[in-house]
Amino acid sequence: MGGTTMDGTKRQRRGDTRQRIQDVALELFAEQGYEKTSLREIAERLDVTKAALYYHFKTKEEILVSIFEDLSRPMDELIEWGKAQPHTLETKQEVLRRYSEALAGATPLFRFMQENQATVRELSIGTQFKDRMLQMRDIIRDPDASLTDQVRCISALFTMHAGMFVLQEMEGDPSDKRKAVLEVAIDLVTQAHSGAPS
Amino acid sequence: MGGTTMDGTKRQRRGDTRQRIQDVALELFAEQGYEKTSLREIAERLDVTKAALYYHFKTKEEILVSIFEDLSRPMDELIEWGKAQPHTLETKQEVLRRYSEALAGATPLFRFMQENQATVRELSIGTQFKDRMLQMRDIIRDPDASLTDQVRCISALFTMHAGMFVLQEMEGDPSDKRKAVLEVAIDLVTQAHSGAPS
Amino acid sequence: MGGTTMDGTKRQRRGDTRQRIQDVALELFAEQGYEKTSLREIAERLDVTKAALYYHFKTKEEILVSIFEDLSRPMDELIEWGKAQPHTLETKQEVLRRYSEALAGATPLFRFMQENQATVRELSIGTQFKDRMLQMRDIIRDPDASLTDQVRCISALFTMHAGMFVLQEMEGDPSDKRKAVLEVAIDLVTQAHSGAPS
Amino acid sequence: MGGTTMDGTKRQRRGDTRQRIQDVALELFAEQGYEKTSLREIAERLDVTKAALYYHFKTKEEILVSIFEDLSRPMDELIEWGKAQPHTLETKQEVLRRYSEALAGATPLFRFMQENQATVRELSIGTQFKDRMLQMRDIIRDPDASLTDQVRCISALFTMHAGMFVLQEMEGDPSDKRKAVLEVAIDLVTQAHSGAPS
DNA sequence: CATGAATGAGGATTCATTCAT
DNA sequence: CATGAATGAATCCTCATTCAT
């Protein structure tokens, strides 16, 4: 597929239609939801025909899948890395720090995933995403800790997740807010670590 | 056609159709999402025609609105109560306790609201729900506290929210889990209260 | 039907629902057209249920039919009278004068008939109305006259018809306008009469 | 399904679907009225699916609008021409002559417009059509003339309009009838011109 | 690479009508 | 006299998808 001269940054300037489709699609998906975004709409924004989309993607779902796969790679790598580390507090804190960055790098996707859970659940990426969240959870929490401490860890994760979107509506410098969110999350994990097992 | 022999099973249900529509609709909305649930599906489950739904509700959206209004009243009352109290730590803790109960009493609705944010956003209830969340936020947080402490308060809210659904997938007694979630939330608010202003 | 004490003006003050239905229906039919006016709309305006309409009329069409029959009686009588007279110019002029009054007394109905010809054509009253128009034509025109003179007579009729509605949009006193229309119509018939046979 | 063996009958029709839709639609609209003609019916007659109609036209109304725009252009041009001429009797007579031709060239459309006034009134073309009629009126009549003479001019217009359809039911050669109608119309305008101002 | 034309399945909604109470 | 509840058939319209060119 896609025969071009190998100049190192191949496929950058040329058949960028595929990329543009993904960009527009993600924008619309995040804004209006997956179901309410029609291929017609995407095509119109790109000023191509619907049929053109089908040249690049077999189905509507495949567009979403491809976006997901491209953008969630950093998160995947983070999980891989986290699993290879010792389950120390320091690891967990570092995981949170890196997760904060991963989230920031793919805000629209995560916003989409969060706001379209019901839809995404029956799509192939639904399971994938859930699996990753569970893996994150298992890196962060300690199965032998008290229920409360486990909740703290999970809460740390959700705090970061939700923080991204809810805090957008508060005044203040975005990077300050991100720092605050991260701080609270790290705090939660740290507290969980110093708790007594149930 | 449609013929169900009058064996009492159907006879009993008379006059409660409106309620039954709401019940089935909420179940399906929560399970599959609002967009993916068709009125045909709801009607079929109730063994009535689509047109019957329109006797009781003017539009699909109105079904959802009516469910929302009925089920979110306790939350409304809680907010009313919370706003009338002094903004002390004790009030906040009590609000969280009551919120925990309100959530438990309307789990499917809250699950729906959380998993269908994208859809709900352009529906009339979207704004209402968001408003309520912001009011809860303003009861719980202290606008003069440090950013971090404000995040703690918001995190307390989301912990409870998310807790409801995410923890369903963990082993353990449901009421234990609810208690743990509440504890973490109260903890967060308490910590926020003892922090120094920024 | 409708047993009440015979006080001479029976059924005037009491079961006037039937009458009210007709009034509202005609108003709406004339305003929006027959197809676009739903029984729901009529019922709502009267603040009764749709089912109530069915107590008074068997079908939607019957409402229209009943209106038509009640309001077009004067026109019927005019035709009867006209047919019994000698076919002189004076008769025709008098017919036009009386027609002018008949039209004025049932403006909304005639407006409706004119603006809903396509719909009315397949309704029972369609044929009736057309028949009456043809009878009017045959009273007014002389089959032995030249084509042109026949057209003059028919034109006289249509002038009066259309005049009712089109002239509403011109400035000037309504009764002056009606007089002008009648004058032109009478003129046309008079001219037709003095013409030479083809 | 739908299977028509490729025997040429269908093959020929390619690319002209849009036109065929307009043709069939106008035919049905004129015959049964706009409301009573369903897209299903149009599609069935053309042996395509309803969705195919939507490929060519955005809405049912747009089908009608497109027909109207295509077919009423001659009338538009006539108005343009008429407005540019001096307001002499000769101009008016010529306008009527040309109008007669314009009407003949778009009989089904004008029949439709006349028989569906109630429907058309709330459609976008309703206003357009009315505007054109008023412009025609203003070309033909003299605002300083007596009311009666103004009615004569308007009557001339309606005579031509109505003539088209009513006369179809009279015996006689069509072109003879058209000539007679035109003669009466011209007569009316001519009389109006020789009248004394009110 | 992309379009023009079309489809089949399904969506929400509206309507005239019925009937037991 | 009138209503409450329901139906069956139809409506316009939208969508993801296909395929010959």
C-alpha cells in the first residue's frame, strides 16, 4: 500500500487524505458523539464524497478504530513500561506523571472515550479501552490493600481522567490546573500506600 | 393480531403504561445508549405499538426528560438543602453522605448520564444536569482554597460518581464498596479543608 | 335526534358543540388546507378530545361535508331559482347580483373550495361543487353564442369568485370593491348578450 | 429484487433521473395534490427507491421548488420585459398575448399552483408566485384608474388563468378556446383603458 | 484516488380511527 | 356526551454501504 519514495518521512506530504479524515472525524466524534456524526458530515467538511471515505476505510467503525489505535499507542507503551517495573510507590507516581502527559497528548480522543462510553461499549475498541484501564488499575492499586485504599488508587485514575474535562470550565492557567490534578492523584496513591492492609 | 389472551398478566397493567414506558426506556437507554435505542425496541418490549408511546410522550426526548425529572428530584432537594446550610466541613461531609444515597437510588439514570454525555449535551437535560453538578461543586469546594484543594473537592464528587460503576466490576460486598467510596470522598474534602489557602 | 324542549329555537343554546366543531374546522381548513389540518388540532382548539369529534361526526370528511351542505344551501337555492327563470339578460344579471351575496355570506367556505381544489376533487363534495358551478355556467352562458361570448360569461363567474380573495389585498372599502366586481361581471354578461352568434 | 433485465429500456435512462423525477412528480402533484402525493408513489412510478429521490433532492419541497423554478422562468422573463416597456395599452395587450403562451407552455404547473393554493401558501414558492402575480397585476392595471377598471384588469388575468382549466371541459378546438380567452382578456384591458378615472 | 448514483434498512413522528368505560 | 388509551398504516427523511466508471 502507498508506494512512495522512501525519504524517511514517507507519506507525510501526499496522500494525507487518510490523516485528514481521521482529524476531522475525531473532531466531530468528540464534539457531537459517534452516532450523531454521519459520514456525510465528515465528507462535507473535507469537501470530498462519502464514497471517498470508503476508499480509505472499510467502515465507519474502522475510522474510529484507526484513530484509537494511532492515538492510544503512548498509553499502551506506558502500560507496558509500568508492568515491567517493580510495584513500588515511586513507580506508581511516575506512572501517574507519564499518564498525565499521555492524556494531554490525546485530549480529544479521551474526551470522546469518556463521553461516548455507551456507544463505544459495543464497538471493538470498547473492550480494548476497558482492558487498558483495568491494566492501569492493576499497576496502580495493590490487591492486598484495604478496600478504601484500592478506591483511592482508582480514584487517582479517575481524577486525572475527569480532571481534563471538568477543569476546563474553571478559571486559571491550564498547566497549573494539570499540575494540581496530578498532585491530588499522586497524593491519593501515596496515602493508599501508607495505609494498613484490611 | 398482537392477540394476548386475557389471562390477567396483561389486565393488571392498566393505567401504569406511562410508568412502564419510563422503566423500560431507562433500562434500554442505560444499556445501549440513547441513540441506539429505538422507539420500536421500547414498544416491542412492552408489547404495545410505537404509536402508543406517542400517546404518553410527545417525543423520544420527552421520555428521557420525564425520567430525568422524576429521578433527579432527590438530588435537587439535596442541593437545595446544601445551599441553605453553613459552608462548614460538617455540612460538606453530610452532603456527600446524602449524595451517596441519592446516587444509589438512581443508579441507572446516573450511569446513563455518565455514559451518554456526548448525546445528552445537546438535549435539554444536558444543561440541567451540568448546572446541578456545578452547584454541587460550589457547595463542596471553597473558592478561596488553593487550586489543589479545589481539585480535591471536585475529585471527591467524581470519585463517588465513577465509583458507582467502576467498582461494580470489583469483587466484594456492594455496600462495603459504597462505604469505601464515601470514605475516600469524605477524606478528600476533609483534607481540602485543612489545607492552607494559595 | 337530540331531545330538548321545543321552544321554537331549539338546540340553540346547549349542544352547540357540533356547530363549534364546524366553525373551528372551517376556519382551520380555510387557513391551512384540509390535509394539513388534523383532527388533533381541531380538538385542541375546542378543548375537547379527538374522540369527542367522533361522537358528532363519523369521519373527518364528514365534518367538511356537513359544513359544505350547510353553507352552500343559498347557492343551491339560487341555482334552483335561476333555472326556473327565463334565460333573459335580466335574469342573468339578477343571478349575478344574488351570487355576489351568496359568496359574501360564505366567504371562508368558498375560499376553502378555491384553494383546495386538488384535495376536494377526490372528496364527495368535489363533484357536487363542480356540478353546481357547471349549472351556474349553464344559467349564465348561452350555448349558441360565440365561443368568445361564452368565455365572457364564464369569466364573469370567475371574476366574482377570484375577486373575493384577490381584492382583499387591495386598498379600498370592501363593499366598494364588491360593487366593482359585480359591475364588471354584469358588464361581461351584458356584452356577451349583445354579441353576434358564431 | 427490482430486477429489470438489461434490455435497453432501463439502460437508456441514465443521468436523466433528476429530470424524470421532476416529470413524474409534477404529474402526480397536479393530479392528486402535493400533500396527497407521497415520495413512495413517485419512487414506485420511476422504479427506484425513495432514497434515490433524496440523492437528487434534499426534501420533498425541493422537488417542487426545482420544478417551479425551471418552469416559471418564461413567466419571469415576461415580467421583466413588461416592466421595461412603457405602460401603454399596446404593451399590456402584448403582455397578455405572451402570457397566454407562457401559460400554455407550463399548463400542469399552473394547474397545480391554482389547485393547491392552500398548500403552496406556506411553501417557499407560495410567496414567489404571489409576488409574480402582483407584478403582473401592476403591469396590467393603472393605479389611477377607477376601481371598476382595475377590477377589469385583474379579471383579465384571472380569466386567462382559470380559462386554461375550466375550458378543458368544454367542447371545441383547444387553440380556438385559447384564442377566445385571450380575446376576452384583451377586451377587458382595452375597456379599462378607455374608462374615465374615478 | 475518487465520484455519481443508488439501495435497503431503519429512524422518529403523525394521522384518522376505534372502543371500552 | 365525552374521554383515555391504543392501533395500523403511512409519512418524510437519514444512514451506512456498494459498485460501476
